[in-house]
Amino acid sequence: MEVIIVTGLSGAGKSQAAHCLEDLGYYCIDNMPPALIKNFIELSLQDRMQIEKAAFVVDARGGDFFDDLQDTLQDLRNAGLPFKILFLEASDTVLIRRYQATRRQHPLAGNGSVSDGILRERYTLEELRNAADYILDTSNMKAAQLNEAICKLLVEENGQERFTITLKSFGFKAGIPLDADMVFDVRFIPNPFYLASMRDLTGRSQKVKNYVMRFAETQDFIRRVHRLILDLIPCYMREGKSHLVVAIGCTGGQHRSVAVTEEFKRLFSEDGRRVIMIHRDL
């Protein structure tokens, strides 16, 4: 099980880091008492749980609970449970500006100023920072840049593909999927529904697939869209996006859209891409 402890200065971007890790497939828990982390990991390793990657955001908001973090990390080491620490920080000037923008109270400020809270927090986190596997200074980072930095640290160094394509077939008569980033209409392909031998089959049937793929316009469409998506993925990643939902629709979502979606799944999988396939109306 891959475990990441996300910590650092308040206002440095830990919430954004958690969103990024969720997009990368981590099960994220924000502000869990550190003493419970070991219990959660042990529970997750049981057969009935399917959590392969987990991230825990732990910081000064935990109050007295936060004092247990060092003991918890030592317990994980003693138990042979590997983990990595991602520490986020930023300059005092940037942190103060961020707090002024949100008008929130620094968790360690007490009756003092934001500057006082930052000073106390730096002192409190010094030992943890020294033990961190990764340290990111977010002073000059936008959200997309922080996402990209985290992906480089946690994913690209392991040679893994982080961008996920969700392919979703659907029928227009039931409406367009609301979560779609791209929508393609394949109703230009002759409909197998009107052939008695295929009416009761679906696009998963090899017979229907052969029929749909026999047309030159189908082959041309698949080739063009496949190339388009591959060309756009680096652009989406540059803007911090790690997930693309491509919806492919026909009239009822039973034949043409299913067969075409299955073909895209095959092509993108051969490209080494992470692909999720959903037949919404099948």
C-alpha cells in the first residue's frame, strides 16, 4: 500500500494537494487524528478493502492531536509500513497575503497576528520538515503548477501514466452525460437496430462490432478522434487536468456508441493510457 503524509504550513496549498492526489487515485483523508492513521492502514490492508493508495493531510489544525504525529510515524516504521512525507511551505509574505484574501484566522495565531502564527508553526514543524521526502515551496505556484509538481514527484519518477481517459457510451434519447468534457455523435453510422439479426444484440457483440466498423466513415472518424485526443492530452496536463471524460452517443446507447467506445478503449489501452470505460445506457 502506498501512503503519503501531506503536511506543512497553513495556507501553503495542502487542500489543493489533496485534490491532486485524489485525481491520481489516492484515497484522501483530511485532518485525521494521527493516532488513527496506523489503524486505518491496517484496516485497509484487509481483503475486503480495495485501497491501494492513501494520503493523509495532517497539520496544525489538529491541535493537541497533532502532537501525536511523530509517535505515529515511528509506529509505522516499526510495523514495516512504508510511507512518504510531502511537506508544503511558502514565504511569510505569500502566506500573509493568502490569509488576508480569505480573512481566516491562522490556527496558531491565538490572540496574536498571522505573522505570529506562522512563526510558531515553522518552529513546530521544523523536525517534520527535516524528515520530509519531498518539500515544495508554493510561493510562486498556481494551482495547475502545484498539481504538475506533485505529479512529477509522485508519479513520473516511477514511470507511471497519470492521465486518465473515461470513455462513456450513451443514448441521446436519455440525455447527454453532464460530466462529459467532449461529446461525439455517431448517429451518422448506419444503425444495426434496423437489422433483425442484430436488433437484440449490443455493441459488445462481435457481430455488431464488425458491422459498425465495416464502414469507411467509421474508420475515418475513429482515426481522427483518436489522434485529436492524443494531441490534446499534453495540453490538458499542462493546465493541471488529469482526467478527461469523452462521451460517445447514438440514439439509444445500445449498438453504435457501444461498439465505437469499445474500439477507442482498445486503441487507448494499446497506447499505454489509463482508460475507464462506462456504458451508461446499456
